[in-house]
Amino acid sequence: MIPIILSGGSGTRLWPLSRKMYPKQFLSLLHDETMLQKTLSRLDGVDHASPIVVCNDEHRFIVAEQARQIGLENLSIILEPFGRNTAPAIAVAALRALTQAEDPLLLVLSADHEITDEAAFCASVKQAQPLAEAGKLITFGIVPTQAATGYGYIRRGTAVGQGFDVDEFVEKPDQATANSYLASGDYYWNSGMFMFRAQRYLAELEKFNPEMVANCRKASANMAEDIGFLRLDSDAFGACESDSIDYALMEKTALACVIPMDAGWSDIGSWSSLWEQGKKDDAGNSTHGDVIMTDTEGSFVHAESRLVTTVGVRDLVIVETQDAVLVADKSQAQEVKQIVERLKSENREEENFHRIVYRPWGSFDSVDEGEGYKVKRISVKPGARLSKQMHHHRAEHWVVVRGTARVFRNDEIFDLHENESVFIPLGATHYLENPGSEPLDIIEVQSGSYLGEDDIVRFEDFYGRVMPG
């Protein structure tokens, strides 16, 4: 069995923690491990081969680094040049899996789900295997704990094996309908987790959307290896119709079966669902960070970089980050996506980036900026280096505050140690390297007429990037 981990989501309803360039699957929301890491580590309870992760191109180094942190360095990472929803993503993963084994079982999981009972999760996976091996397309239905209106539902039909035929997939219901679903006992929440044989999935999908499968085959056949990543052919994958596995296949096939799962599942789709999953005090408050409350009930308060205090509030979501604060009524938490749309329409960086921006070589934190200057704290991982580049509009001053920096400036190569500095004049070709075994931290002061991240002429990049940074 080969796990397929889908890691293409943007998690807009958990803004401002989740952002386009660092979405919720890469965050530690409920555990020390990130959601992606928890998804990978819970597979330890079932027999499986090396996973395949499908992710956006801009997230590739985050996926690789988070997998490395938990001891997984042999997984395949397929890069989507464009988001095309789950049906094509699973198809290219199935084609990749067929190069690794003869018609393997695929266990398809999202990278951003919470499961509190991992033993029950593993039991359901094992329960599904005989039906999947026999050619069924398995979806895992979550045993509902409430009449939720935020999930799609699956109605079970005739018992088959240790599961049931699927009678119907239904959209998110209104409250009265959800109440009737819960009372009947015949409905499960649609989890977005699946199991089937690779060939069976491709053959069934081809019945209903042969053009999608043809484009996925072409994108996979022309896939290129890029410093350990698998890069799909952009033209072929871009020609794929964007569609979910539910609409493209599961609602149409006669082979769909549902396996019940009662494992404390949540898709953590909003701040209110994160509040539900989190630990609470006697007043029903869930907090993180430096928080002081008085006369506060039923609220979620997350402080990232400073003290947050509340007085006399009820059922609020308050999330503080270094560059943004969200205050919302908990019952309206799903509507945070409207704020993200507003940020997008105004072309604001807060939609895409945190103040701390992660790069394959490390990260940078924009500490301060004003007219004609910007100050950053740059952290470079051991053995890593930035791209060889130059700037048309800015000069830079670097001060080493921790570690050793190897500096390349035009034709010069020299090392800087703590409390030493260097000036990089406008137009100079330069790059920076950490030759040591410990992290390197420098303070960079930029000065010039334009300080945007796109003022980079890149001559050479170890990480194969084309985007700024």
C-alpha cells in the first residue's frame, strides 16, 4: 500500500495563521508536530511503502524539510505547476505509484486533517483493504458526532464486506436536514480520504473523463526530476480540467463503498473547529501563547508575538500574529475567507506571506522599514546558501550576529564572524553561504529607491527557483 498525501490546500479560513505561501498543513496547531507531519507519522500503525506527496511548486522545500525533520527522506514529492483539485492530483500520484509497484493499493489522505484516535484510524484502514483489493473504490465515512452543516454527507446502502455500498453523496445540508441525517444513523460525514487500486482508479476515471486521464498521463510521462522533486509537465497538467474526486468519479461510479471511521476526525476548516478540538479551561476558553483573560467565556485566543488580554467577552476568536490581528464572532468564523478575498483584491502581502518568510535556505523576518530602507533578520541553515544575484535599485549592509558567513562579492570571497559586517554596493554580484554546522543569523539593512522582493537578477540558484528570493 502506497500512501498518497494531498498537500495543495491554502487554508484561507485559518487566516492570519494560514497563508498562501505557508498554509495550515505546515502549521503546528494542536501538536508539536505540524499537520503534515502528523499525517505522515500516523501511518506508522499500518504496513505501507514510501509515501507520495503531491504539493504546490512553491511549497516543495517546506514539504521536504518537514518530512526530513521526522526522519522521512525517501518519499516522492510531485510538484503541481497549477492547482487542479483532487481528481488530477490523485491520477498523477497513481501513475507514479505504478512505476514503484504492480497495481498497488493507494491510501489517499489530506495533509491537513486532525485525527485524535490513531488506533481507530489504522483499524478502519485495515478494514477497508479487502474491499479495495477486490476492486472497490473506498471512501471513509466519519461517524457523525453532531448535526454538522459544514460537511458533505454520504448515505450508506447495502452492507458489503465490512463496509457498505454508497447510496448517495449529498452536499452540505441545512440544520433541519442535518438533524434528520444524524437521527437516521444512515449517514456519515464525507472525510475526503480514500483507498483503491491504482489501475482501478485510473480506469474508472477514464470512463467519465478520458481527457483528464490523457492529460495526466502526458504530464507524468514528461515529468522531470528537479533536485529530488518530480516536476509535472506544465502544459499537459495545465490542460486538465479542475475537478474533485467526488464530482469527477465517486458520485458517478458504481464501485463506491464507504467504510465507517470513528477516530476523532476533523478537517480543522475554521477557527471554531480548532476551538472545538483544543484544550479548554473551565470557562470554555482555548488559548495559545501569552494570554490573560478576565470574565471571558467560550473564546479562542491565540497570541503569537505579544501579550493579548480580554475583558468581558463571549464566544470570540482572537488571533494575533506579528503583522495582523483577527477578531471574529465564533459563529462567523467561516467567513474569514471574505477577509482573504479582500486582501487578494487589494494585492496585499498579508494574503500570501507572514512577516517571517520561509525559503529553502532558511528564513527572513522583515523587522522594520520606511522610506528608502528596510531591515531584515536573515537565518541561514547549516550548509545552505542564497542565490548568486544582484540588485538594480538597492545596496545592502550585512552584520553577523550568530555563526559564520562566507561572503561572495564580485571577485572576492571572505568569511565574516560575529559582530563583523560588510557592504554590498548597488549592482554588485553577491551571495551568502553558511559553511558551519550551526545556524547563521545576520542583520541586513537595505537602502535604495526600490526595495521589493522582485528586484533580483539571479545568475545561479542551487534550489532551481525562478521566483524572487
